[in-house]
Amino acid sequence: MHVSVFELDENTFLRYSRHLIIPEVGLEGQRKLKNSSVIVVGAGGLGSPALLYLAAAGIGRIGIVDYDTVERSNLQRQVIYTEKDLGRRKVEAAKERIESLNPDVRVETYDLRIDSSNALEILKNYDIIIDGSDNFPTRYLLSDSSVLLSKPFIYGSIYRFDGQVSFIDPRRGPCYRCLYPEPPPPDAIPTCAEGGVLGLLAGIVGSIQALEAVKYILGRGRLLLGKLLVVDTLNLEFTVLNIEKDPECKACSKKEITNLIDYDNFCGIGEGRKEMLISVQELEERLRQGARIRLVDVREPYETELYRIDGAERIPFSKLVESAGRFDSSEEIVVFCHTGIKGARAARILREMGFSKARNLAGGVLAWASYNASQKDKTNS
Ligand SMILES: [Zn+2]
């Protein structure tokens, strides 16, 4: 049965008792939380703690956007999932977990990839947008959407031991484009999957994003508005930098961006064109049939120690161009890295050098290991 928080029956009183006795929250604040809505885009490392704390705090309506399934490599930081959820749709598993934590919360799920075609339609139904995606195309998409919809957007990013958070409200302060007008070149910044991330850092940054949402709803305290919090977990230093609204900003100042654009294109990323990709299933099958394929592992030496694919030669990405001289332009080449992103660059470079049959292993060794693990499970059961 659904019980409104205002009635304060025993269970509701007990559930929120530690909030209700804080003067800054109280009954009034708890009512505000109940009447608010937050959408979390990306139910991953940042989304997991954000969703759990928002739900526990009693946010009335929570939206979750994600188009992935739960994988074993997620469990090191995506604490909303358990071993039992492996292979399940993330939105389904997250919804179930939230409902078991706090049945007062209405959870709405969007099992899709958010893009220019659907973002405004989805986001307009919520008071606050939280970026749990940790990738540039989605972050620019969400920032521009927050400008167009005039609603707050809480930015968070993580890489190895370092994180950033900012509360962006284009009506009152700078937007994300004021901070970073252009995305970095795709080759300059490794993604979280490629460079790794400390699981605990995701917990800290995602929790701070949820904290900012709760403070905004309560109308209490000082937000990270016009400020960028930089978190360095290795030295345990929290630095707050001031960021200004850029009078030249195309999005929030000059209002030149009146529609959402193609952000993948804007950021120049992706695993590469379809014909430059090979799936793990296809590669495994071709190798089993005895196809002659030159397998090239472009990971760094410390990465190749972690997991190997039999028969691959190891040529770190930085040595690829000088080593490619001994390849034959007619041969079939499959390059791979940890997640498929560096591999895409490698395949592109080889194609430009004239190796027209070079392809990138989609998903890299992670996909390969995951496929092999699932095959083993099948034989064992
Ligand atoms: Zn701006």
C-alpha cells in the first residue's frame, strides 16, 4: 500500500526519523523531498550510489536511464547490483533494488540510449538531472538539455583517483560549456573504462551529486553553483574552484544552441565504423575454423599481463606505426585493447596506412573474456 509521507503513520515517522529531527529538514523538508523528482542518466558507478541515497532519502519520483546489462566488471563500483543481477537489464535490477529499499519511491525506467532525439522529451518530466554517464557526448547532451529546459544538472566525472563535481543551473550560473566549450580530442583523454577507476571514488562523487540534489530540493546550504569541486582521493584533497559564466558561451549566454546536436559526432568518438569492427563471436568462430588472422594486442605491457588472447602478438599502441612495416597489406588483421576504444584508433591508423583488412575487436579483451566465461558456464551447466 502506498502511504503519503504527510500522514506520518508510524512506519513513515520511523523511516525518516533521523531526517525529521534535523531542523533544516524536518517535516517540511521531508515533504519537499517527497514532492520532487530526479532523473539519473547512467546507472553505473556514479548512478549507483546516487540512486541508492536519493531513494533512501525519500525522493518521490526517480527516473533511471540506461541501456546496458549488468556485467561482472561493473560490480567493483556499481554497488546497486549484486552477483545475482549479472546479465539482467540495469534499469530493471536497479528499480527492483530501489523498491526493496524504499517502497515510497516511484521508479520510472528508460531502457534506451539517450540522444538528441529523445532527451528533452524524457528530461522535461523531472526537476533535476544527474549525470551518471561519465562520457563526453552524454555530458554535453545533458548540459545543453539543461539550458534548453532551464533546469539544474549535476555534473560528475571520475578517472582513476580523481573526480569532479559541479552543480549547474544555467538560470543562475555557468553551464558545462562555459567550463569546457569544446570536447577534448578523442585521443587525448582515456575513458573511465580504458584508464580504470577506483571504485570508492565513484561512491564519493556519486554521493556528492545526490547530496547536491537533496540540498537544492530542501533549499538549504550552499550549492556547488559556479564552483567545481575537484576530488583527489590519493592525497585526500578536496579543492573548490570558482567557475564563471562565459559571456561568449554558445549555449547559456548567446543562446545559439537552440536544438540538440549529434554529440557523438561533436566529440568525434565511437568504436569506429561497422566495417572496421569484428565481434568476439565472429573472431572465435573464424579462429576455430583455422582462418589466418594476424592478432595484434595494442595494450601497454602492464595491461597485457592481466589477461591474454592466445596467439596474439603484443605491440603497444605507441609502437604500432613503426612495427606495421612487417605486416602484409593483403592480410587480415584484428587489433584489440582493453575495451575496444584504443583498438578503434589502431584499426583506423592501420587502414590509413593501407591495411584495408584491419579490424578492431569490439569490446576488446573484456568482451573476449566475458564471452569465454559465458561459454564455460554453458559447458559446466
Ligand atoms: Zn554556458
